[in-house]
Amino acid sequence: MVRNIVILGGNSHPALTEHICNILGLPVSNRILSKFSVGETRCEIKDSVRGKDVFIIQSGGGSVNDHLMELCIMISACKIGSAKRVTAVLPLFPYSRQPDLPYNKAGAPLSKPPSEVPKDKYTFESVPATPAPGIQKTPGFSIDTDLSGAMSRTSLTNGNGHGLVNGTARLNGETSANGEASSAPARPGLTTMHTQSFTTHDLQNPALINTFQAKPGYKRWVAQAGTLVADLLTCAGADHVVALDLHDPQYQGFFDIPMDNLYGRPLLQRYIQQNIPDYREAVIVSPDAGGAKRATAIADSLGMDFALIHKERRPTRITDRQNATMMLVGNVAHRICILIDDLVDTANTITRAAKLLRKERATTVYALITHGVFSGDAIQRINISSIDKIVVTNSVPQVEHQRQCPKLDVLDVSPIFAEAIRRIHHGESISVLFQYD
Amino acid sequence: MGDMANEIKLLSGNSHPVLAKLVADRLGIELAKTLSLNYSNQETSVTIGESVRDEDVFILQSTAPGDINDGLMELLIMIHACRTASARRVTVVTPNFPYARQDKKDKSRAPISAKLIANMLQTAGCNHVITMDLHASQIQGFFNVPVDNLYAEPSVLRWIRENRGTDDVVIVSPDAGGAKRATAIADRLDRAFALIHKERPRPNVVGRMVLVGDVVDKVAILVDDMADTCGTLAKAAQTVKDHGAREVIAIVTHGILSGNAINILNESCLSQIVVTNTVPLGDKVERCSKLRVIDVSPTLAEAIRRTHNGESVSFLFNHAPA
């Protein structure tokens, strides 16, 4: 059926790779993908890829960083091996959803807020001041300052290393040798004024994390890796990227290469139609405002009612965020509720939403979610929650999750990916895959 | 004065905070406030706790055995974070360059991962790289930004002079690839040189060894750029011993010492193994009484200071700051 095509799989989800290959009627290509003893990824592609159309399937669950590096190395290996085109297929896109607040290791928001900046201690005046009439000029060197002493300390002496003063006095305590010359810093810029700063590296120690404070006047800022991951895939040599239900549709814009965002919606809709009794009487619920669009789309096309859970995020202090009140907009009493979301990670949001729905007298609570990451204690949380049935796709491996969670149903996404791969390879339109109503 | 623009900002990743602290102390500065950790879904999160706008940013990240990829992603995210936070320049200080051994297409469809790492670092936004004893100096050519490849050699020479003396010493290279590095040290010490030729059937597996040169009744110093699983090193030491060396010690720059390395070293005929602190050693010093550590933080700190001030770095190729 399909020729000149090579399907490779990473270590993240071999079962999905196999399913996709079975549907396409192709063998999975041979590769060695392991680790050297130091922890560097080792990769060798055993089958020829010269002039071939290569698809590499790697999901973003599990050890995300290892899987991402594996993917980049495989892409690069295929490119170096003269592949015609390399398409990265990422059922779950890594780093596609990052919160903007630091989270602790268990995944729940930090209980302790960053302490208040002592406002009286800090001013936003820049130093030196911006030149303007009436503002004193920065003092420069006065003519009679003797610079020779300061200069000699930064210059080299005869190459025996004794001329390198920088901090040596501090280390071996030989301040007396240079006298007052080395007790005064050679460059004021090299000595910082703050004394209480520290760097936290201990992941196991929540006390350190909780006491981490930004410098006064500076809002601590969590880096967003989204653009970076897109750039890394491009720089590794990917020509095309395929993903499923991206958290932000804007993510597509981070790429300079073609990117196809597939939808898990048809699968979820079919599940509703086939497995939920009297689904027309049920209510589709979005657990937060961000997912409203996703949920309304399903409600509209199935002609169902819609409700939304709104997180009241006007806490007076950041501590209150965790207990931010949830408000239900819409009526769910004595009806089946179907929660729709794109990703369940720690299951914090979804379980709390379910609790609220139950409180509002919903009869049964279903949760239909595309990506089931279930990190931390998510599975235990779901097991004891008010959710009666949780349905996810196998965009990340679910076998282990299913073993632990009797409420879990898994939908197979491999047909969607197989069809997308087939169409991309043949240069057919894949927009048909987006039209399922 | 503390807010004066364009100072050195030294950020440290999680891989080697001890070295970062040493370098910061040496420079007389505090490490910048950063917090990097993994979310429960194992994605890396980096928080920067102070302004880096218009500052000269140096990010120190080494390779902690086992966590190479995590360390790498953390480094990339940190670079990108500083870049997008308007740092004037971002310099990566990676004492042991990750994936340095995957630097050529030695088999069909093998990746040149070192090149990929170089591309990734540049894509993330790094403007300059400071590293030490690259496995192959050609890796510098993988970059389109300046790469300063520092040498541990001056520190190693000082260690030999101060701790072993140079009488009866013969410098031995455990493989042909390291011959240049070993001869340089032999020349500087004005001592004899020997070489071991080995056959390597598969990675991390060692074949037969042949010694070229005279080591009889001498103190043989094996010199190499890295010791990973130490299989090669132990076999080389045995080969040298079998050829009549009185004592065998090994000096390697990057003591990765992964897998079973410590046991192999403890059981080997090496009397001492000397590594630098480019790679975090953890509790290995306690587990291996033969292990000695040379501190290279003065060299790294001085390279950072000189890079920041726009001074020449080449002085450091021949001299180790005291």
C-alpha cells in the first residue's frame, strides 16, 4: 500500500507505534535506542533511510527529557542518513502546558507563597539615574584618582599566576600580602551587595523550595519552554510535525515548519454516542474557562447542553489560590455530567470539578480527556474521587494506569495517526480528518 | 551599585552546584537566584529569581552521570529563559561537554549527537561556550559561536610536581587517540612517554592491549581525558604493571566513573586515580580511597572573569591560576 516510507518509534510508546504500523501494513523499522552507562542516549538506525519518507513516533509522557532527546537524536540521525523528509509524530506534545507558578515535586501548587517584598526597602529608581535636568550626574573618575594600583591588579604579571587576584585573597586568606590593595575589590561590579541570596538545588527539600525568594522588586518568573521545544525539533532537522489536541492552538505558530494538529474530538464524540445512555439528556461540562471552546464544540455538534466551571481567581493573597472557589455556571441537577478536557496531569482540577458537580446533584460524572498523563498521585486521587468513569486515549501508555484504576477506559488513537501518516506521505489533504460532523 | 548593569551573573544548573559555588566564591560573587526542579510529569521547570536584563550571564552546567538528558534540557531552558529575559550575552560553562564522544558518523545512520547538542545550545540562544578538555577539539567547529576549550593540563602538571615529583616518571597514553595529550604532558615534564594500543570491538567493552615504550621500574602515569566505566583504564594499568612498572597511577580530566567504575578501580592495580572536579563525584571519594581530586574552579573562574572583561583567555592554556 505504502512504499518508500519508514516508521520509527521511540522508547516512550512502542505499543502505539506497533498499532500504527499494523494499520498501515508496514513493519516497524529497526533501531538501537538505549543509553550508555553514563546516561547519554545511544541511537543507531539499522534500516536504510536514504531518500525515504521517515516518520518518528515519540510521545511526551514518562521521562520527558529523555524522550525528547531521543527524538531529536533520531531525527538528526535520519537527516544525516540522507532521509528525504523527517516527520516527528508526537501524540502528546512535551512541554505543551506549563503552569506559570512554581509547583512542588508532588505537582500541587506551593502551599507557601513567596514572601512579601519589603516595599519600604525597595525603590524602583535605577542606579545610576537616567540623565535628566536636575538629576545629579554619575560621578566619574576624578582626575587625581590613582588608577595604577587598581589596574595592576587586573593585569598579568610574569605569567606565574600571581597576578590573578580575583578572589584569591578570599580563598587562602593571604590578605596581608597585598595589603589594602586586595581588600578593596578591583571592580565594584564583581561584588554584589546582597548577602542572603542562594540557589536551590535540592528537589527533595520542600523547605528550600518554599523559602525560595526572588530578589526584592523582581517578580519571580518561570521559564516557558514552549518555543524552545519547537525550535529544538526544527534544529534537529524535523521537516514536519504532527501532534494531537495541543493545549494551546497558538503553539502551531511557534513552528516555522508545517505542523498538523489532529483532534481527538471524533473519538470522544463517538464514545459519548455509543457508551453513554441517553446522552442527549446529559450535560457537557468544561472544568475551566480555558477549555470552554473545546467543550462547547462537542456540545454543539451533539446538540447537548453545556455548563462551565469557573474558578474564582481573585484571592486576596496567593495562599488562597489553592482554595480558590469553584463556581458552576449552568444546571446539572439530576443529570449525567460529562467533563471534557485536553489533558489530565495531577488530576487536581478534574477531581475537584467532579466533587462540585456531585454537590450540585449530578447523577453520574464522566470525564473524557484526550491525554491521560496521570503523574504523581493522580490515579489514587481519581480512584477516591466522585468521577464514575474516566476515558482517555492511548496517546501515552495506559496499561499500567488501567491496572491501577478500574474507572479508566482507553480509546485507541492509532487509526487517526495512521491515516494522517498515510495522507501526509501521499500528499493528500488531511483536513478531511478535521471534518467529522 | 548593586544594580549596575552588565555584571557577571553566574547561574547554576542542578548538575554540579558544588563547582558553581567554588567558581562563584572565586569570583567573589553570589550565585544568581534560580530554582529548577521537575514537575510531577517530569518536565523541567526553571524559575529565575532576579533580573538578568542587560547582564553578562554565565550558566554553569556539567554532566551528572545518569541525568545527562535532564541536565541538558535544564540548561537549554535556562539559556532560553535568560535570552528571552533580555540578557546581553549568555555564555554556557560546561566543563564536561555532553555527548562529546558521539562526534562522528562512525557507522551508517549513526547520529553526530555532539553536533546536535551544539546546534541545540545555539538554538536556545547561547552566545559563547566555555568548556574544558573536549574529547575532540574539532567539536569547536560544530559551533558558529566562540568556543573556549580550556585545558586541565596546567593544573595536572602542578599536581604531578607537587604530589608525585617527576623522578622515575613515565607518561602513558592508554590509547592512540590520547597520544597527543600525553606527549604534551611528557614534554612539559621532560619525561619519557609510552603508549598502549588497544582493540575495541564494541562500545564500553575492551579488547587486547599492546604496550609501546619502556616502563620498567618506573612510576607510570596514565593520562586520559575521561574515565567512564574504567574498564579500559584498569586493563591499561594491568598491562603497564605486567610490563614491569613499579607503580601505576591514572590522571584523567573528566571522572565520570559511571556504572561499576568504583569497584573496578578499587580492584585494579592502580595506586591512585586523580580526576578533576569537572564532573560531580558525589560520594565516590568516600567509596574509593584511591581517588584524588584536582580543583579546576580557579581556571573556570578566571576564564569567566577574562571573558567578561574582554581579556585574552590564552594565558590559561599554559598556566593554572593559584
